[in-house]
Amino acid sequence: MRVVSGIQTTGNLHLGNYLGAIRQWVAMQDEGECLFFLADLHALTSNVTPQELANSTIEMAATLLAAGIDDRAILFNQSRVPAHSELCWILQGTARMGWLNRMTQWKDKAGKNREGASVGLFTYPVLQAADILVYQATHVPVGEDQKQHLELARDVATKFNTDFGVELFPLPEPLISKAAPRIMSLRDGSAKMSKSDPSDMSRINLIDDDDTIASKIRKSKSDADLLPDSFDALAERPEAKNLVTIYAALAEREPQSVVEEFAGQGFGAFKPALADLAVSVLAPVRDRLQRLLGDRAAVGAQLARGAERAQALAAPTLKAAQQAVGLQV
Ligand code: ADP
Ligand code: TRP
């Protein structure tokens, strides 16, 4: 089992990233060989400034370490392992325009201004495929929103293997968190919790202090009804469903057992319990993060060591891909 995943280095990590992706990464460290990286090349497709990019790479690396990524895994930043970019160029010959045109992230991010969007935003999923395939990854833990990009990586792998008559790339499986495939905004139960939401009240950042966490939960959107005794009965109450889902994911319990415990109570009782739980889970992560941010150079050194290990693992696959297409390297 070879596990690979990345996260784009734009801004702060939030509870959705933590429950949907990072907690899975931490758990996977005992299951197989893991490579986790900060996708700083992908971040170039967003409107990040050079200063923001430089800071957020170190800060997000520190957040991952604070969340429990350690020496069992290889942690690095993507741009320091040139094999990602080199394989990406080769795979640009394999990926089809039509495949990329169907990507919902491309459609959402480019919006109506496709002509003015960068080429990098369009070919973003090809770099993601290279990130995965350059390590011959078998498993990729991500949130649900990345499923389509994983399917594209599988299509690229299949076409490359067929076109060049090789069995180079295994088909990577997405691992989607069951507990938290999609954590929603605290202000709108129909929008995903995201760092790109302009309202900071919509998300809990992993750097938030205890009072901020509690106040965001207290002020989160809910409804005036009582909690039912069945989780399925929350289907038409997106905000209520989201808060129960967050509680269950943080407590590592089934949502049904959470509604049973709070059945008949309103959000006046549920929210303080959720706030206490969130603080108890997130405070230790934040405290470790703050300590790590006090020594950014050490975090940078750790990324450099990770990159060396990653480059060594990527080199044979890159070489095999170059040879398969006839490059004399
Ligand atoms: P954002 O949408 O905030 O920009 P990213 O796209 O960088 O977050 O996502 C990083 C990882 O976190 C991905 O694996 C993604 O699927 C996961 N993720 C992001 N937001 C959520 C969410 N609201 N619920 C569950 N997982 C999420
Ligand atoms: N596109 C992913 C996101 O927005 C980040 C990412 C880049 C990634 N390369 C990857 C995830 C490779 C998994 C595997 O979250």
C-alpha cells in the first residue's frame, strides 16, 4: 500500500480539511508507506501572492505536524521534487481536452471567464495525476470534492499504460472519509466549509483560539426545532445535520448515537456541548502548531529532508515513463 495525498497551500487549514482529509492522513501512517505534500505548484493557479505562498507553505506544514504527521510519513513541498513537474509534462500528452473540460472544479473556478483563465488552472488535474502516479500510489485519502480528480488520474494511468504497452501505473483508489466526506459552512448548510469563503465565521480554523471556536459554534446557523431521535430525520435540516455530523466526527462516534443522546433537546443545549468537544479536540493541535510556528526554520529543514526521500522514490518511475515514451534520458 503506497499512500499519497496533497493539500494546496493557500491560507489556513480549517475543520473541514482536518476531519475530511488530515485526520485520515494521520491514521494512514500505520497502514502503509505514506507521502504527504504541500501542493505549492497547484497554489500558483490561485491568486496567491509570493509572500502568502511562502508563508502558507511553512504554516500548513506546521499544521500537519501539529495534527500528528510524523516521521512515519514523508512530508515535503511539491516544488522541491521536480519529478512531479517532469512527469506532468509527459502526462499532458496523455490527458485529453475533453476530460479536463468536464472537471467541475475547473468550471467553478474559471466561471464565465474561461478565455481569461490561466492554462495552469485548466491543466491542474494533470499535475495532480502526476503527483499521484509518480509514486505509483495505490491509495489517495481526500475529501469527496476531489473524487473527480482521482477519476481523471485513473483515466490518465489507464491510457498511458495502454498507449505505451506498459504496466507502469497502478490505478489509485480514493479513500474518502466516511465520518466527514463534506463538512458544510457554519453559516450555510448548503455550502462546503472552505478557506475561500469570504466569511471567517463560516469555518473553524485550526489556528483559532478557544474563545473563537466557541463563539463561532454559538453563532452558527441552526434552527428552532428540537433534535429528533433519528439522524435520517435531519435530511431536510442541513444546518442541524451539519452540526450533528461535526459532533460525531470529532467524537469519533456514529451520528445516530449522537442524536439519540440529544433527542428532545434544542440547539441551546447542543451548541455548548459541541463547543466544549471542539475545543477539547482542537486545542492540543493548535497549541502544538503555535510551538512549531516559533521555529519555522526547523519546519523548513524537515520539508527539505522529506523532499530528498520523495525524490528518491519518484526517480525510478519518472525514468520508466521517460523511457516508455522514447525520451533518451
Ligand atoms: P478548500 O476547499 O478549503 O480550499 P482544499 O481544496 O485545499 O480546501 O482541500 C484540501 C483537502 O481537504 C482535500 O482533500 C479536500 O477534499 C478536503 N476538504 C476541504 N474542504 C472540506 C470539507 N468542507 N469537508 C471535507 N473535506 C474537505
Ligand atoms: N487538488 C487537491 C486539493 O485541492 C490537492 C492535491 C494536489 C492533491 N495534488 C494532489 C490531493 C494529489 C491528492 C493527491 O485539495
